[in-house]
Amino acid sequence: MSLYGIMRTSVSGMNAQANRLSTVAENVANVNTTGYKHGSCEFSTLLLSNCPGDYESGSVMTDVRNHISSQGSILNTASVTDLAVGGDGFFAVSDDDGTPYLTRAGSFVPNGDGDLVNAAGFRLMGYRLDPDQPNITVNGFTNLTPVNFEDLALSAAPSTSGSFLANLPAGATAIAGADLPSLNLAGSQYTAKSSLITYDNLGGEVLLDVYFSKTGDNAWEVAVFSADDAAAGGGFPYASGPVSTAALSFDSVTGGLAVGSASSIDIAIPGGQNFALDLSDMSQLSTSYVVLSAEANGNAPSGAELIDIGRDGLVYATYGNGTRVPVFRIPLAHVTSPDMLTPLAGNVYTASVDSGDVEIGFAQEGQLGSIISGALEQSTVDLASELTSMIDAQRSYTANSKVFQTGSELMDVLVNLKR
Amino acid sequence: MATLSSALNYALSGLSVSGAQSALLSRNVSFAGEENYSRRTAEIITLPGGSASIGGYGRSMDKLLLDKLLEAAGSAAGRQVVFDALSRLGATVGDPQDDGSLAAMIGNLQQGLRTFEADPANNALGASAIEAARALADKLNQMSGEIVAVREEADKAMAASVERINTLLGQFKVVNDAVVRGSGTAADLGDSLDQRDSILKMLSEEVGIRVVTRPNNDISIYAEGGAVLFEGSPRSVTFATTANLLNGGAGNAVFVDGVPVTGPAAAMPVTSGKLAALATVRDETAVLLQRQADEAAAVLIRNFSESDQGGPPAGPDVAGLFIDSSGGPLPLPGQTPPGLASRLAINPLGDPAAGGNPMLLRDGGFGGSSYVYNSTGASSFQERITGLAQSFDVTVSFDPAAGLGSTASLKSFSIQSASWVEAQRQGAQQAAESAGAMKARAGESLLRVTGVNIDQEMAALLDLEKTYQASSKIISVIDAMLASLLDAVR
């Protein structure tokens, strides 16, 4: 029955080439699809058991490969929420039902609810960072929420820590004990004064007046007052005593804080949190009073005005007062064998038995790569190779059909043996 | 993946980068020569995969040079203010060579007395000596008025300066917030940064400042001495104009963040910038000159005062020709009341214009009959006039607080006063010139770093043109290649 075998074999060959042409067609159609990974066909033989001297032709099997792990070239766009992955990771997205998928198509725009959705309508998932660090589940999508900038409307953070770095003048005249600011008298004297803006629980600005007074050789007193309590026109006496005081002692050799000296001052911000002001880098050298840096965290309630996304996937919201706070972290997902992922409509993939389980990590960790904001990953399709495959497939298809034709003609001859 | 399609993408990214660079370049060129514009550059980065992209915008700036300029601007503005004020004060004291100067007036009076001394019976000569005395008193009144005017103007200028500082700090908040918001993103912050630096330059002219950079390119501004001007938000700078500067006391202090920064009670004083210079003029230079005028007036009153001529002198010394118009007692050495020069007047008893008798100058008796020196009523009595005429050359004591030593004759005191002002003025002129030159140098050095060099921009433009041409050539070649492949499909 080898003539039938020839015809069946050539039919399988034509089917295989048709499959190949199908992948070419799909590739060419998606030549401009963001995040598209091109497919190709691999063929394998299917042989029958043959007795010596008699050969029964086998056929060919098609295996469609998706080159999901290949990196598309990255092209700039003008939108911050256009994201591309340079590396092996995938964005975690979900459909309307909440089913999680993986994708590399990162053209995200906010929808009516404020969720970031890509061209195929899948929501970008991320970890919400406030108030606590995210609880990351390595092997699943739990705790992921859609990245949404709408509910960032107002955010306030009380101040909890800060630092003050200044040089206190070693040659200053010591202030008499009865005139020290800590006593809060009308004629209180001080060597230097600074002030620092902090925020209470509701984000209200609390201006702290910080007085430095030399009490003796290498000994200083720090007294912190709430500026709201200041006498009319500013200064002493304050309506209530110092919020906090500390004694600093300096090393007469190095000019830095002496061993055993207080190196920070804890301030209970009125209506706010405990604020630790780090003074450990203060110095006392023979020059004038110079402030080198003064910082405090916290921010006033204000709406998010600007969003930007770092390469590590941290989404920062910048508030009206200039404070920049990370609000989301976009994770990247990874599987052991990306090429074995099951592709679904909309450039998304889902884990299959062969691909291995989904693992969640962050950008710039391991091989996951980095998230590039304001850029899109182009389709990996190369027109030139698709066109050559097409020509090749056309020729192969024609060759197969010739084999079929020959088999058919031979059958014809055979059938015509009997008149 | 190196394929034809990715080659197209690379060429496309090259085109867009060249486009962005040309936009930047044309901006640079249009702002060439602008003092507050810093040259912008684009940082080109390679994205993973290989295409080119603008990674951020750079701005030529040298913080050290800017700090230097801020320092120089403050000291130049301050010294110019001191110089202007001293020029004005110098004009009121006058060059001793000129007729209108204080020294010339004293000389005139002495001359008038000498003439009267030669012919003591001549009523008209007495009257003209009184006229010379009146001119001298007027001169001291006018000097005192001018000094107070200088002080009052300085006081008003301080109020204006404080208002300007508050306005600038308000503007600074807006621009600084924009910078902080945008830093860390790829946004082009050049405009905000330029504005911020130009506000700093203006601010440093008003008051000496120190700039501290915080995370996110946030800037805090501290006044010299360390008082906080801006940290997150502007601190209040307050000043109330001084109501009365006539009494020779210091004016009100400027408060920054509740700390006095000018005047004798300054806890954290500022030393450069207009504000500090105005305070120096108001509270030091002009006050010292006022004290000198007051001392001259006090010595005049004392020199012309009369003592009781009775057997044992019964009454105290009383004022003679020159009096304190407010009726104050005879000023004792070292106890000159402030503002005396403004109240110096001619005793109406000896003023012919007020119906007085100029012969009291010859005979004495402004203080009553017991103070008459010419007891016989002789018309040739010269002793009193001689004594008065010589008094200008007699060394007397002066309050050292006036800054011209403790003893001098009135004549030499008036010349010393004039040369003191002149020396101060010249010193201030030199200081203002050198500070101005320093500022100009600092500005030039900064401009060399931040300014736009047209030659450099044009050379870059040629480069850009070539790059753009090359990218477009690549695109057309790839197009031709794909076309030939498509032709192969039949």
C-alpha cells in the first residue's frame, strides 16, 4: 500500500507547510503589535515500522514554537505609563474577572476607574506600598492589586525622623545658666537658632525652633520649642516650655561629639509622632555657626501631581509640596521555561505544565531585567525572515503537491491496468 | 535581536534623538548671551535592546562658582550702599577748603570776631559777627537734618529690602517646589533651575546668604550667621520702620525667623548685602557723624558760655551767644545730649534781627547783669571778644565716643571731622570698586561655564545634521532591501 502512503505523506507535508504559512501570516499580521513574540514551526518525522525490502513512508509532525523569551527592541514613547521590560520578566496583569496572566505588552493607560490597562484591556497589577511594605508571595499572585492612581488623592505623612548637621562655634561666649532657653524666660539668650518644618499626624506643618546654647567649654544645650507657642513677634517666652532638651558635649580634640554625649534628640511633635532628630554629625570647631544640612521626613496633605516609574518598578507619586513617595511597586513574574508558556489572546501568557510555576520578584533582581518607563517593547517579528520563510514554505508546499500528483498519477496507471 | 525590523527601530530612535537634540540646540542658541540661562545638554542613553533614547537633561552649572558669585554680589551691593551714603554725608560736612563747609563757617565766625575786636565800638561789626555765628548754627542744623534724613532713608530702604526679601522667598518657594517635584524624573527642569538661581542672585544682593542643597535638589537658604530664610517654606523676615531717629539711638532690628540679625543686639548678625550695609549706615556711620556735629555744637555753646562775674561767683556758668533752642542746660563735657546740633541757635538777646543787642557779644551779660564782663561799660572793651576769638584755637576736651580722640581745638576738630568722612568715603569707594570688580569676575567665570558658546553649538549642529542624514539613509536602504525581498514573492 505504499502508493497510498506516498499520498498521505505528501498531504502531511502540505499540512505542515500550511501550518508554517499560518505562523508566518500571524507573524506578519503582528509585525507592529507591542510585546508580540513571534512564532515558528519545528517539524519532526513520524515513521512507521517497516519490514526489510518494503518501505512505508511516514509523515511529518508540526510543533509550533513561540519565542516568548526573545527580547524585542525597545522604542521610546512620550507616555510615562508606557512600560517595557528589558530582561526576562513579565508584567503581572489580570482580566476583568481577576484571573492573573503574564504579558510583555506594556502600553498602559488609566481606564475610567483609574486602573492601568493595556491595549488588550488587561489590568497592570502591583503591590501597594502604603502604609507598610508589601507582603510578597513568591509563588503566586496574592496581595497584588491593580495599579491605580485615582485613590492617591490625598496623602499626609507625619514626621518621624530627621537630621541636623551644623557646626557650633567653639569660641562662642557661654550663656549664663539663668539665661538658658530651656528656662523659657523673656530674656533668654542663645548662641544660635534654627528652625525646621515637620508635620503632625494630620499633615499640619509644625515649625520647630531649635536653640543651641553654649553652657561651658565643649558643652552645649539644645532646646526645641514649637514655634506656634512663640511670643508675639517670635522668640521668648514661649507659651509652654521646651518640647525637648538635650545636652551635647564635644570632644576637645576631634571637635566631634564626645563619647557618651547625646547624639539625637527625641521630640514629641504636638499632635504628631515622636520625631527623632539625629545630631550625631554635629561638630564644634573654631568657626562661625554654619548649617550644613537639615532634613525632616513627612509631608503635608496634598494630591499626587506627578507619577513616575523607576527602573526598579517603584511607582512614585509626587505631591503638591514636592514630596516624592513610592506608592506602588510593580513586580515582574518569571517562569522556568518562558517559551513553554501558553499564549492566549491579547498577548498574554499563562503558566502551563511545561513552563513551570510562576515566581514573582522585582525588577533588577536576578535575570528579571528592568522596567523602562516611557518605552514600549516592539514585536520580535522580522519581516525579512518571515518573507523568506514564506517563499520557502510556498516552494515546499508545491513540492509536496507534486509528490501527491505523482502518487495520484501512478494510482491512475495502476487503476487503468484493468480494462 | 539583530534583524532588519530592529534595524529600522534603531534608525527611528536615532531620528527622534537627533530631533530632540536639535530642539535643545536651537533653544541654546536663542538664549545665547542671556546671563541667567545655563546651557542645556541632552544625555543620550542606550535602552536595553540597543535603541537610543534621551535619558535626561543636563544643565551646565558650577555650584562653587555660583556660591562665589552670590557672595560677591552681596558684598558689592552692600558696599555700594555704604559708598552712596558716605558721599552724601561727605557733601554735607563739606571740604574745609570750600566756603560752605563747617570749617569755613567756623573760620568766618573767628574772622568776624577778630574784625569786631579791632573796633569794639562798632555796632555793625558786632552784628556781622552775629550773622557769621547764625550761619554756623544754621550749618550745624542743616548737617544734623541731613544726617537724620540719611538715617531715615536707610531705615525706609531697609523696610523696602525686607519686603523684597519676603517677595523673593515667596517666588523661590514656587520654583523650588517645581524643582523638587521634577527631580528624579526625566523632566527638563532647566527653566525652573535657571529661575531659582536668578532668584538666589537677587536675594544675595539684599542679604548675604548661604545655600544648602538637600535630597531631591531641594535648597535651603540660610542668612549669613545661620538664621533660616528658607527651609521647605519661607521663614518670616520682619522689620518695623523706626519712629524716631533724632535721638541718635540705634534703629529697629531686622528679624529673620525671630532672630535679630542687624543692630547691636543681633544674635546671628549678617554682614554683607544691602540690608546689613543699610543698618551699618543707619546705626553706625551716620550716628558717629551726628555725634561729631553734636560735639561741635556742645563745644561752641561751652566756648561762648558766660561765668558769673560777681566777687565770689554766685551762679553757675550759663549759655552765651549759642544756646540749645530746646532750653536744655549747658552741656557738660562728655554729656552731650543727642541731636544738640539740630537745636543749636543764636541767643535772641544778642540777635539784632530779633530785637536783641549785638553788643552783648562784647560786654557779656546774656545770662543777666551779674554775667556782664565789661563792668565799666567801656566802648573799647576788647577782652571778652579776644577770649571768644581765641577759643576756637584752644584745645578742649571732646567725647572720644565721637571717634576723633578726646582733645582738640574746635577748629581742628571740624577739619578732622571732614577728613574722617572723606577717608571713610574713599575707603568705601575702594571697597565698592573692588567688590564690584570681584562680582564682575565671578559673573564672568560662571558665564564661561554656564553660558552658550555659539561656535560650539554650530559645530554640534553640523554633527547632528550628519547623524540625522545617516539615520534616514539607513531607513531608505532597509526599505529598498525589503522591497527587493517582496519582489521575490510572486
